[in-house]
Amino acid sequence: MAMRMNRLLTILLLFVVIFFSACEKEDASLAPAVKMLVTDPAINGKVNEGIVFMAINMSNNTYQQEWKLDDVLQSDSAAYKFTPLKPGVYKVDYTAVNDGGVFNYSYSVNVGIPTVPVTSTSKAYTDILFSFLPASSTEMGKLESLEAARSLEGKKGFVSMSGSGGYIVLGFDHTVINETDKNDLIIFTKKRKGYAMPEKVWVMQDENGNRKPDDTWYELKNIPAGESDKGLYLDIANAADADGNKVSLGGIDFIKIESGVSAHPGHKITSVIGIQGIADLNLLK
């Protein structure tokens, strides 16, 4: 009787082992069942603002998982936070895999160039001086001083630059919008004998959103065409890259004005420019 009972217990134990082993194999053969926290595959993002992606295990089966950004591995956990540092279109891919199969999900993240909207307190004139190199000449008067350059912050003032390589970099407290078929900026210049127009003018978008002129400069072409009795009118639509190719800018946040040397047969003439102010024509009254 005892021998029969032991035999029955042994058979029952074997049955239990075989049953659970079959269940484990069945679970292992199940493909990953995953639900994505963010379901829209097309996402609009912003520079320096994080986007949290998460994959939720719906069946408690095991699998390996990974997140890739533009085909580069970023994470092997269920969650991934992506913080774009510059504008662009990014591809975010999630993959879960085990012996039972594969689950894939892809996102396209479109990150636009940051813009600072106009408010009731926005100034028409450049708001902040970032850098100033008045001239290569050793003779520098009060009109070519840092104090004179700061007179252009938020209002009209006056600063003079002479020599080759002199420049001034200023920023607006808002994004100057590139309006269609019209001038967007004006540089008020000194109109008297001995003063010339700026040699070159550059503009920059705040692509990384840090409110510093550390992105890409674009030169504004066709400057003489914008000259008038009041000053120099500028159209952002005339922006070009370093290779001279025209670029389309939605707006700009910073401006750089250069002085220079005009070449003539047998000699060079040092240009002296006098700047009274730089303003956004859309806000100028």
C-alpha cells in the first residue's frame, strides 16, 4: 500500500513538473506584448525640452528591449527621455525581442527652431551687446569705446568703428520675423563726410535656444541696394551661408556688423562707419 502511494506521488510530481515546464516554454514562446505610452508616431518637439517615451509590458513575459536615436543605442530599459539640443528631424526606434518574436515602434520627432514672440514689453531696437571690437587702429576715441557700443542697447545711440576686422554683435529681446517681400531690419548710420556704410552684415538664429550668439552666422547679401537717407534697410530673405548659397530663415535673433578696408588700385582706404541704432522694422513706430 505504501509502495503504491509512493508510486502515485512520484507520477503526480512528474506530471506537475511536466505541466509547469510546458507552461514556461509556452510563456517563453510568446512574442512581446507591449503598449506604448506615447502612441502618436509623429511628434513636434522643442529645443531643450525633454520628451519621455515608455514601453509598457502587457503580458509579464520576458524580453530584451532597446531605444535608438537615429540608429544609435540610447537605452535598454522601458523608458527613454530625449532632450533635443538643436532643431532637426529625429528618428526614435523601440525594439522588444525574445524567442517568440519581435515588437517594433518608431517615432519621427520634428524639432523646430526656437523663437521668442513679441510681447508688450519687446523693444524695437537691439537689446543687448554681446561683443565689440572697434578697430585695428591704436587710436580709439570715446566714440569707439565699450560705453559707446552699449549706447545701442534698447534705443538709439552712437558708436564708431574703423579699420579692418572691427565688428559689433548685438541681440534682440525677441525674434525678428522674416516678413515676405519686405525689409525687416534697419541700421541707422551716420550720414556725413568721412563715414561709410557697413562692410558686411551677418544675422543668426538662436537655434539652440540659449539666447547666445553661438550658432551659425549668415551673411546678408545685396546690402547697397538697401541704402537710403535714413540708413541701411535689410531683408532677411537675402541671407546666404558660408558657400554663398541662399538660405531660408524664418527669423533672426542676433546681428553682427563689420567694418573693413576698401581696396583701390595701389592703395587701401580704411572704412569708418558710424552706427546710431539697429531696429526691427516690424516694431518701429
